[in-house]
Amino acid sequence: MLTDGAKTDTSYAYNETGSLVEQIVTGAYEEKYEYSYDRAGRMTKEIRTGKNGAAETNEYSYDA
């Protein structure tokens, strides 16, 4: 967990391959980020959920 000068705490969770799968920010900013990856380890989806519960999703694709 990381705490900054704005009294914000950030925690991180990683999968078995070491890729970031979740980031939760609490305190002054309330946000949750979730990440998905393909078999090659490339990010395919990012979901950001704000304090009000609204979610924004970004999806990524890659050329072979």
C-alpha cells in the first residue's frame, strides 16, 4: 500500500505472472481499476470505477 501527501491510499493486486490486475485508491480520490490481459501478457481491458459507482471501460486489441 502506498500513501501520498493528499491522504490517499493506493493498494495493488497482481496475478500469478506479475501483471497488475487491480488498483484501489481510497481517501481523497475513490477509484478502482481492474485490468485483464491476453495470453501474451498484453493488456486487453481496463475498467475504472469512480466514487459514484460509474464505470468506464477501455478495451485494447493488437495485431498478430
